[in-house]
Amino acid sequence: MLQATLRRAATLVIALATLTACDAEPLAPHTETPAFASAITAAGSANTIYRDDATVPYSFVVYTSCANGGQGEVLQVSGQLQYRVHGVTSTNGERNHYAAIETFTGSAVGWDSGEAYDVTTRELHQGNTDYGADGILDSGEELQRIRLDLTSRATGAVIQLVLTGGYVQTAAGEFVLDRWDAAERCG
């Protein structure tokens, strides 16, 4: 869990730090299905299937160039995170597939301006690892997609951020950033 949190934080930091201007293109609503759904349905009864579902308090910071009158600002966010995880591990433990869907509702306050926002997010994390019969890691990858909507309580303007990060796993077992994309729309 700590490794996933660190990868998520790295994606946010890298993507948000590079956003310097607002994107005029509107973002489409996020509806995404895990790419490995067919693998889950095809999995035999001998595979181990695990599920987890919980709601926990959660806090993070996010930078947006749209806040503080377009000057940019770091926002302190807090609220409730709900997550659902579904995974499948092969009988011999050589393959592991998982998908996690997270939603967040809460509020944010600008560090400089003190402006208040209502916040919602929807996140998808999916990945797989493949170990050979010798127990040595052969491959692994992970995809993360985060959509964050901030609604100003003062003006009603909506700021939308979409971050997508892809990771691949090295032979040493470390996940390294393979690709990422970020878009921001000021409302």
C-alpha cells in the first residue's frame, strides 16, 4: 500500500509541477473499465480472488495554476476516500491482476488566498505482475488515472485536472515511470 501511495504521489507531483497554463479543451466525463476484465471473467475457480472495500479519512495537497485568480496556488484538501479493490492471483502465484477504483469527496482551502473549494475525485489504478516458474519477476505494469474536480464556493467556477501515469516494473522489482500525461481546464 505504501508503494502504491508513493507512486500516486510521484504522479501528482510530476504532473502538477509541470502545469503552467490552463488547457482550453473541455474534458470528457470519466468512464473507464479495467482493461483486464476479460482475464477476471476467464479466471478459473482455482485462482484466488480478493476484494476490499472501505471508506477512510484522507488528506493531500494539490497545485493548480487556475486557482488564486489564475496566479496558481497550492490547495490543502481533506475529506473521505472510498476505495474498492478487485484482484486475481493465479493458483501458483505467478500472475497477479488487480483494479482499484477510488472516489473522494471533501473540501480544499488555498494556502495563499484562503479560497474554499468543494472537491471530488475519481481514480482508477490497475496493474499486473508476472513471475516465472522460477519465482523471479518477469514483468509488471501499472496504470493510474486521476480526475479531480474543484468547485469554488465563492464563484461556482470549476477547475478540472486529469492525470494519467503509467509505470513498468524493472527486473529488480521497482516500478519506474514509463509515461504520463496531465491536463487542466479552468472554469
